[in-house]
Amino acid sequence: MGRTKRHRSKNRHQPNSLNLSNDPAAISLKQWLKSHEFADPLKLQLRSFAATGRGVTSTKSVRPLDVLMRIPFDLLITFDTIRKSKLVGLLTRPLSIQTLLALFLVKERHKGAQSEWKSYIDSLPYPEPGLPWMEHPDEIELYPEDLKYLARNLQGNFQECLESARKALAVDKGLEYLLEEPSLRWAYVLVNTRAVYVDPEYLMSKDSSNVELLADAPFLALCPYLDLINHHYLAKTKATVVSVEGRAFYELASLSGFKRYEQFFISYGAHSNEKLLMEYGFFIPGNLFDFVRISLQEILDSVAVSLDDRQYKYIKNYEFHADDLYVNENGASFVLKAILFVGSYPNIVDYASYIFSNRYPNDFEQVLSLSTRRLLEFKLAAYRKDVKILPKSNSEVMNDFLRYRVQFVERLLNLLDENKLCFS
């Protein structure tokens, strides 16, 4: 995960940038880290890049396998940090690690100068970055259905965090600030967009106390400075916990090279542009993990298939979920392909023998190609309508994204014309 950014181009080489190292918050953060044995072998530097905004680079060239940074593990905010804090005594029931981290941020920010994490807290944006899912419900109602679906899910996740915190905290007078919605939303967004994965088994092997406070596993942590690095789907880095003279460090190494002052990236995961936009506030043209989401109703509306009771029950029994229905540059997804097959061949008795062996009837490739074309043309018309309908008062990134979606579907149709979508 990581911080919110503007959308960026596919080009990773961005030499033109502005040095941000004189920013007071950046200076304070770096000094605090170095006072705790933060290893900075490549002389990291914050710079402002045209396509991404603030990012991290180096004053030296980076070779494959070079260590980018080595952060003392006790400077990460983990479950271990939380169970050593006074927050533990306020809990009456278990909470998720994401909610616990958010509450910890709220508590430390409220302490101000008294917090040992002040330099890190001051480096975080306040108020929280505006994200599409945080818009007013009336605005979200104007979103296309697939984006509306994601926005509602993200809103629901935050409400679940808020309600669970209110049920789990026994706050005395003076601690009500922990449950104020604006403060908790600020912290929730930062945890959701910045937290990194840590091995829960490593944490539990060190200390398994207070595990009853967790509703899930302690797999998230906030990592100062590393969370300033931007995302790119091509990024190749390796994060490991290493021991140096008996002290644990969270080490980030690059698996590829970078030129001096070239921005380097980490990957938050194989995320589509929809997810990047709604959860982080940006998208990446040319994203290899992008796709066109398809619904079962859209299949029925645009493709000449119908499902009788037997076919419908078959699909439900195999739990073919909506999130698995899509078209990308590799063609139709496994689940979309299966549903189109079931809907196109009502007389076949044993669908599974075809689907799970990937040995379809000889004429199915033509059926699949035609069905995919109809779906893409259906989505293209819908996307073009979205561009016209969404008010221009909405965010620039949202309008840019909707226009890009039109271009993306047009590209998929061109690939289909050139027989470059995979139907084997």
C-alpha cells in the first residue's frame, strides 16, 4: 500500500524534478530516523515529479540488489507497538489490525509534541487526501455502476471500522477524541493507503501476548519514509527483516537499477486502474493489470445467451464471483469464458469436463470472440456515455480516468481485430 498520488504516465524515467529535501517536515523525519540508526546508503532524497508529485529518489545511481533503506524494526508501527501502548487498556473486544493502527495514529497525533512519533506524524498529510469513495453520497450516485460499487464497498469498510471502534473502546472523559469520525477517517485513510505487509508469524514469534485484542492477524505496519515511495506495476523490490548486530531491521532492496535522481517505486500489488483510482486516488495509463469489469446482467443484455434453471444453478454452485468477470489484454477471464460457454451450449450435460480441462468444442473460439466483441462494444457505449454524464465539477483525475477507459476499450477492440486477444 502507499500514499495518495495523482495519476502518472507509463514512463518510469522522470529526471526533471524539484528537490524537496529542505521541507521542514522532511528534514525532521530524516533526522529522527537517523538518530535511531536508520541506514541510508544511497542518500535518499525527496523530490517533486511532474507525473506523480512527491516521490523518492537517490543522489547516487542504484544497481540491482542495492539496499535502498534499512529501517529499525522498532520504528515501524506494528501490533507490537500497539500492545506496548496505553491503547491496550481501553479495549473491551478485539479489533482488526487496520482499526488498531488507525486508533494509534489518532492517539499519537492528539499528543502533539509529547508523542515520540511526532516527526513521523508531522510528515503525514492533514487533513486526509480526498479520494473518490469519500465524496458525498449524492456525488457517488453519479458515478458509473462499477465505480459506484467499489465506492460503496470502501465506504462500508470505513463504517465498519468506525462502528467496531465505538463498540470496543471504553473511553473515559477526555478520550472522546479517539472516536470522532473526522479524526478516525484521517487515520483510516492513511493506514489504508500507506501500510505495508509484515509477516505476522515473525511478530508473533517475538511476543504472542495480547493476541486476544486482534480480530484478524497482525499483518500490517506503518513504515516511516518507505511509505513515501510511489507505486508502479513494473516496480521490482524486495522487503525483508534482517538482523544486524542483534537488532532487527526492515530492509528494502531494489531488484533493478536506477539512474541518479530517477524516481524509484514499489508495487502495492497487481491492482487494476479502478482499484488504484478509488483506493489511492490515481491511475496508470498502460497498467498491465487493468481490465474491463463485466457483470452477469451485462452478459445477458449484450450477448445472445440465456440461462435456464440448470445453467444458473451450475454457475452459482461453482461460486463464479462478479470480481472474476472481466476482459483484459489476455482476453476473457476464466470465469467469463466459463459463463459464456455455459450460456451458449444449453444441451451439454457435463460442463465441468470442458471448463476445467480448458478443452472446449471446436466452434467455441468463434463464439467466444463474437461474444467478447459484443461485450466490449456494449461497455464502450456505456463508457462514452459516462464521459458525457459525469459533471465537470468532479475531480480532474476522475474525468481523466473516464476518458482513459474509453481509450482502453478501443485498444482491446483493436487487439481483437488483430487476433491478438487470447482465446485458447
